[in-house]
Amino acid sequence: MTTVTITLPDQLAQEAQRAGLLSQTAMEKLLREQLQSRRQDELFTAMDRMAQTPEPSAMTPEEIAGEIRAVREQRRARAAD
């Protein structure tokens, strides 16, 4: 377990102490909620960026077959070495 020391203005520290927010359990809950919130924000930010990125054009069946052939040729070449 890690011990963390924080510096707060006296009035804020007193109010937080009276509200029970400085207990180990309360601090852990607050930090976990904040971390979860930030992860959600990061996810939504990433989703927004993805939505703004144009989708690549669909490959034709011939292009797909060509890619498959190329991969197979690379594998055969590596297996022959």
C-alpha cells in the first residue's frame, strides 16, 4: 500500500474532513471514480476522432484475392528460407 500526502487549503481540508471525504475508503472511491471518468472521456474522444476519419474505400474481390496471394507468396518464401 502507498501513502500519499496532499496539501490543501485549511478550509477545504476541514470541510472535506467533516464530510468524511478524507478517509481511506472515501479517497479510494473518489480516485477510482475519477479514473473511470477519465477513461470514459478518453474513449469518447477516440470515438469522435474515429468518426471524423474517412473510411477507406471498399476493396474489390479482385483486390482482396491479390492481397491473399501476396501474403501466401510471402509465407512460402519465408518457409523456403
